[in-house]
Amino acid sequence: MYRCDKCGYKTKNQAYLNKHSLLHKNASEVTMYKCCKCEFKTRDKSNFKRHSLVHKKASQVTMHKCCKCEFKTKHKGSLKTHSLVHMKASEVTMYKMLTKHQKFLKSHSLLHKKASEVTMYKCCKCEFKTKHKSGLKTHSLVL
């Protein structure tokens, strides 16, 4: 187990600890990746690469498509999260026991709530609406 000597963070992966350690350094001590198209900046190169997709059209990047519905995304990880929608309740329960990514389950739980019980995010250009803020962001990238 690798542990951060500045806080309680611990991980089994040395690379994750190295990435985490950037949080404890001043901006002047690390390379900051800055987007030339917006105000976004980060200490993490992979976050910067992921962010850069926001400014690209769907035709300029590889789109990851769901084989069970019309969903498509620029982010491979988003497709994996989306796939939970197509699982049976028993499969989701199994996933819940196996996953460390509780945010996926929180997101998935919104599927079982009525629109009146949650915040709905609406597109300003069409009739699209969703329970997921990230879904609206993805939708706007596809337009």
C-alpha cells in the first residue's frame, strides 16, 4: 500500500500516488496544462487530454457508441458508465458489490427516480432533457 505523507490518502498503485502528490504542490512547482480555448487548467496531463475533447466536434474524434441504444460519447469511460443503464437490477446489485466507483451507482440510481424527484437538465437548443448534468454536456457536444 502506498500512502501520502501529507494526508490520509492511500492506494495500491504508485502512479496514483504520484498523481495525487501533485495536489500538495504549489502551482509554481508543477507543470500546469492550460487550455487555449477556455479558462480550464490542470496539473494532470490526462485530465487536460480529456478536457480537450470538449472543444472538438464529434467528427474530429473517435465516438464510442453503445451497442444497445443510440447513446454515443467522446469519452470511453462515459460509455462504461452508461452501460449500467442496460443492466438488470440483479446485475447492478452485483456491480455495486464489486465496484469502487460509487459515483457511477449514484448516477445510475437517478434512473429509478421520477423526473419530479430530481433536478432535470434541459437543452437550450432542443427538447432534450436528462437527469444527469454530464448527459446534457455530452448531448451538447454531439449537436
